[in-house]
Amino acid sequence: MRSRQRMFAAAMRLLLKCLRLGRWRRFKLARQAQQLWRYGHLCLHSLLYNSFTNSDVVLDSLFEPVYWLVDHVTRWFGVVFVALVIGLTSSIVAIVYICLLPLILQTYTPAWICWHLTYGHWNLIMIVFHYYMAITTSPGHPPQAKDDLTGVSICRKCIAPKPARTHHCSICNRCVLKMDHHCPWLNNCVGHYNHRYFFSFCLFMTMGCIYCSVSGWEMFRDAYAAIERMKLLEKERLQVAANQTYYQTPPPTFSFRQRAFHKSVVYLWVLCSSVALALGALTLWHAALITRGETSIERHINKKERLRLQKKGKVFRNPYSYGGWDNWKVFLGVDVPRHWLTRVLLPSPHLPHGTGLSWDLPPCVTEQRTPLLTI
């Protein structure tokens, strides 16, 4: 009996000893794990610490893969967009020459024939010229040598001089002088040297689409009614063919040429009207920016600056604006009155005022407005 009690007491002491050792080991492992966690957190915090980090920086970092994907997709799809513009424009021109021009020559008076031939070909030449120049003309880039420019900032992405009104294009991966935006329909940036070509293309394309929509309205109504009549006659023909007897004959059908003519007219009117609405809104938007002497990027910058100074009771004035009329003369390169004909109403490859590196007072500006504040 006593031997059993001794054995039981020894087993209990051994068990308690094991439990004490296990508890100590668990405590030691937990303490080591806690120390490793604190050390790792300190290392990670020391590597990622930035006093300027906020929620906007974190959000931009999370969306960086999306930005990269958009930049690369836009770069490759620019060729597709250019081919689409050329294809759609060529289809409209082909329909006008094949379908509408013979009808105009047969039914219109000589005065109207001269008007359509003169205005139509002038508008087409202006569209083709300005689109070609907008695609092939470089928007302008600042020099890479730091000694060429003084008193300018440095671009954080390409580590190169960044003059006033210059911005970095993530798609072209270069800084662009007086950058407005990257246009996928041009597969090119819109900047200092091709901004006028871009706006002129939008303007003349809108004018051409409005011209086709207005002049082809009656033709569109007749063609649409003819297509509806075709559908109705085709339905009747199928019904007669299903229940045909010896004394019944199917109604006459339209020929392939008639079908193609009517559908082409409907296609022309719908496409021109849609482009006129969309591109017309874009043209008006850029016209308002040009009147204020701003680009699309500067509009957002100036808006923020205007609100910031307004809270302080100050007034912001754009240093690159010379007044609405003078802004248009500077943008179009009109120095003398005859330039409205030779440089605006006719194709002209003249260069814009200045080099895009500095912004001196253009010679066509009649009166300089001293800005209250500059950016």
C-alpha cells in the first residue's frame, strides 16, 4: 500500500515537473515570437516610412498597375484608332462620290452644284491636311542637356529640365512642351507644335459632318422610308411565295444597287450626325480653353489655384492669357490681317509663336496684361 502511494506521488511530481517545463517553454517561445514580430515590424516600417505618405499616395500606389495597363493599351490601340478614323472618313467620301455626287449633278441647279463642289472639296482638303499634320508633327520636347536651360524645374520621371507649361506624358514616356493631352485618335501627344493642327482638324471635321447631315436630311428621310418599304415588300413576297397559286405573282423587289444606295445614305447620315454631336462638343470645349489661354491640364491646375487663393482673399490671373481675342491670334499665328486667309482658311504649316521653352510677349498681342499672380 505504501509502495503504491510512493509510486503515485513520484508520478505526480514528475507530471508537475513536466507541466512546469512545458509552461516555461511555451512562454519562452511566445516571447521569442513577439520579439521577432516587433523586429520585423520595425524593419518594414523603416523601409516604407515616408513623412509625406497619406491616403492619396497609398491609393495611387494601388492603382499603379491599372495606370501601367492603360498606358500600354492606349499606346498600342492608337494605331487602331488612326486606322479607324481613316477608314470611316474614306467610307463617307466614297459614298459621296459614288452615290450622292451623280444625283447632285443631275438634279441640282448650276449655282448649287458650284457651291457643293467648292465647299465640299475645300472642307475635305482642310480635314486631310490638318489630320496628317497633327499625326506627323512632333508636339515638342525640352532638351535633355541641363546646361541649355536655367531656372526651370526637373521632371521627377525622366530626370530632365521641365520648362513652364511642360508636362510628362506617361504614354509617350517623355516630357511634352505645352502639353494638352495624349490623343489616341492621333496616336500622338497634343502639344506646342501640333495643338493648332489638332483643333483645326476637330473644327473642320465637325463642319464637314454638319454639312453632310444638313444637306443630306431629305435624302436620309427618303432612303429610310425606302428601306422600310423594302422590308414590308419582302415580308409580303415571302407570304405570297408560301401561299402562291397559278394566278398569283410575287410583288416586285428592289435591286441590289437600290438597296446599297439607300443603306449607304442612311449610314452616311447617322455616322455624320453622331460625329458632329460628339466632336462638336469636344471642339467647343477646346475653343473655351483657347479663349482663356489654357490647356486641358492647366485648366485643372488653375482651378485649384483659383480656389486656394480665393480662400485667402486674393485673385488669380492666368499669366499666359492675353485676352480672348489676342489668345486666338496667338494660337492661330495671326500676325497681320491677311493671315486670317492664308493661315486659317487655307492649309498652312507655319510654326506657333515661341519655342515652348520660354513665353515672351508675342508680337501680335496689342496690350500686355500684367498678371496679379503667376503659377
